[in-house]
Amino acid sequence: MKYMIMMNSPRDGYAQFMSWPKEILEAHFAFMEAFGQKLRESGELVGAEGLASPTQAKAVRAGKDGKPVTDGVFPESKEFLAGYWIVDVESPARAYEIAGEVLDAPHAATIADGKPFEMVIEVREILASHQDL
Amino acid sequence: MRDAANPRIECLLRELAPQALGAVMRQGNDFGASEDAVQEALIAAADQWPCRGIPGKPLGWLIRVAGRRLTDHVRSEMSRRNRETLVGMETPQDMAPAVYDEAESVSDDTLVLLFMCCHPALTSASAIALTLRAVAGLTTGEIARAFLVPESTIGQRISRAKQSIKASGIPFRLPDPEERAQRLNSVLHVLYLVFNEGYTATSGAALHRPDLSNEAIRLMSEVHKLVPNDPEVAGLLALMLLTDARRAARTGPDHELIPLDEQDRTRWNRQSIAEGVALVSAALSKGLAGEYQLQAAIAAVHDEAASAAETDWPQILALYSVLKRMTDNPMVAVSHAIATAMVAGPNAGLELLEPLMADERLQGNHRLDTARAHLLERAGKLVAAETLYRSAALKTTSTPERNYLLLKAAGLRQL
């Protein structure tokens, strides 16, 4: 069974990420590299991508005058997708376990207003396509 | 699976792939069908040779198997049509097993195929996919893994490319001499793109990612063998060798990028450097230098410096000045400014970068921000440099590059 494990970041998470101390950044990059490597070796990794900053994001909506492309992150959203892994695992429990490991990634303890840096990992099962049947 | 085949057979198959395809096509079969048949023959070979041994005449084996597959396809197509129309008037033109004529020139086939696959009418994405399959002998799955895209995407690119070739009626032969030079440029451009894709993608999610840089170098060596007197062909091969020579030193244990001036030069491949230097020196001695030769000459100056501090920057600046006059590429202007900074100080470089900030082609690209950040850092303007490193990190689309830029910014904040 396949799952998408999504790493969500707080709204200003990316800006904060960009100002983490060098040691934490280094530890974070090394953790992510090793984490991906471990999933590749266990044969569970289907794919993984990190996403560019949400400041580059565009929205496309149907409107009166066609489908305008507008700037930006959706202003109402409290968090956004920073990256994801797609894994092929034996059980849902294994997917949750992998998701839990992501939380161990080294990160700066607090964000700008002193609140703890809180990451929420979302786990969603992927529907089988006709190719998998 | 081809991926499980042993490396010696794998190597042999890639070498024979374009020769087999050329021979099958010269028997009068169309490109699309021949290419499919040769792919099937390659897969059969990878499947059978490891246990049964390599046949005495491996090329003849591939051509015979591909020929049989073609015949099978024609037959089944015929019987399907016959069933549908109940008219059995048509007969396949020639069902006799093809006799492979050793006398015919097979060495040119690689070049003819490259000219076909790198046709300017194709988009570069299609041309790259088709070249890797038809000329380099990679499977669709291998190409897909190399570019980290789904196999169906590559499959579609290849079939679109074949349709374009069919529609354009390109004959299977070397183009006329006057057309040849221009078409050779497309070939070089496609191989240059394949090399760069392999070189910049320093980490990939998939295991057994075929090495695109090696494939590009291998094909480029073939082209050089076939067109030994073209200085730009030699120039591009030299550029690839001189750039690839630094590969082992270019990334650290966690795939992090290591910039040129911090690389451990003992890990550079001396043999590739010697080969590249010899090629580019010989090419340059032939007179008017082209862009690939100049880029190769610049890479050679870097590679021949015993340490970053000993780099002959005046020589590099002189080469960039010539290159800048030849091309309108804004990236060359950025590199020229950096070379100027290394010779005349960071402020001289920053002055040259200033007008480029208005260049629309550089908007959204991280290189200009990165270059300005480096020069501002050298000029001691650390706050401005830190901001630009972060701005560049937001613009780059490569994870290793982003990580490198974020670490540069973080390093400056902690000074």
C-alpha cells in the first residue's frame, strides 16, 4: 500500500528555516539525506520531493475572464506543504512510523514570536490506479 | 530486466545499439519500427547472453533478432488486416531473413542516427530522449530514472519524436555537406544538454540512476572519432572531460556541493584532464575558436592550477572577454564579471554585474544573485551578501544548490 507523507510547515516556516543557525541547517540537511537513503535501501521509497518557497507559488482559478494566474500563497492558509515522500509499505502502522521519524529532523526550537517550531506530518493513503491492479 | 545484466554485456549492447539500428534501417525499414525492433532485440540479448554467453557475432545476432521481430510485426499486422478485410491480396515484400553485409559502412550509422535524433525540428526534450534510446541504447525505463520522471512521460516523448521524424520525411543518410554543419550544431547542443543534466543533478531519489554524463562523453567520443577534424567537436569533448574530471571532488559525503575553490584537487581525474587539455590545445591551434573550445580552454586553465590561489585569472578573463564578444548569453556576462573581480577586485566585478540586474533573461535565475553575493562578501559587505545568498536560495531549483546557499548565508550571520 502506498502513502503520501506530507511535511507541513508553519506559515512563516520557510522564512524561519532560512535564518536557522549554520549547525542546525547542516544537521537538518544531513538528516534528510540519511532519511531518504534509509528508505531507498529498505525499498520503501517511491519518490520524494522538496518544494520551493511558497513565495514563488501561483494560484490558477477559473474566473469571469478565463483562468487568471495570480500571485502567492493562499492568504488564509496557516501552514503549507514543504515537501513529501511517497512510500510503499506493508501496513498503515509502518507509514505512521516513517512519518514519526521525520519529526526527529533537527530544527531550530522556536519561530519568530517565540512559539515552538511545530511540524505536522500528514499521512494520506494513495488510491491504487488501474496500472497497479 | 536489462538493469540486472552484467556490466560488460551492458557496455557491449550500448555500443552495438546504433550499429544494429543502422543496419536494420538500411534494409529499407522505417525508423520507428526498426527502433522498436532493435529495442526488443537488446532486451532479449540482455536476458539471454548472461546465461548462454555472448554469441560469436553479437552484432549479427542483434540484427537477425531485430529483423525477425520486424517480420513478426509485419506478419501479425498483415493477418490482422486480412482478417478485417477478408482480402489476402497483399503479401509482405520480403520475408527472407536479412543478410547482414559486413562491407557496408556501419561506423557512420552512429552519426547518421545522431543527425536524425537531434533534428532541429524536434524539441530538445524529445531529441534527448530519442538519442538516449536509439543511439545510446538505454531503455525507456532507464531514461525515465535518469531524469526522475515517469516512464510513460519518456515513452510519450519518444513516440512523439518518432512521429515528427516520420512526418518530416528525413531520409536515413548523412545530410548534404552544407546542411551538415548546422545539423552538427544540433547534435552538439543535445549532447551538451545531456551532459549538463547529468552533471548538475548531484543526487537522485532512484537507485541505479544511469549516468548521463558518462553517456554524453561516450557519444561525444564517437562523434569525435567520426568527425575528428571539427574543432568544435573536439572542443565540446574536451569541455566534458575537463568538467567531469572534477566530479569526485565536487560533492561531499552528504551530497553537499563543494565550490571549485574549496575542492580537494588531488581527487581530480588527472587522466581526463590530460586528455581534455590535449584535445582543446590541438583544436585551438586550428585558428578561429568557437564557444565550446573557449569554454573548454577556461576549464583547462582551472584544472591545470595546482591550487585555487594559483589560478591564472588574467588568462581566464582574456578567454571570457573573447567569449563575451561571441555570444549574447547573459550567463557568460556574469562569468566575465566574476573573472574581472578576480583580476581587478570585487568592486570592478560588481560594477559589471550592475547593468545585468535589468536583464529580463536573468529574472528569477539565482546565478546573478549568487555572483553578487560572492563579490559583496569579498568586498566585506557582509549584510548585503547575506541577503543576496538568501535571495538566491529562494530562486534556485536545485536542492544541493539551495542548501549550499543557505549555509553561506548562515555562515555570514554568525561572523
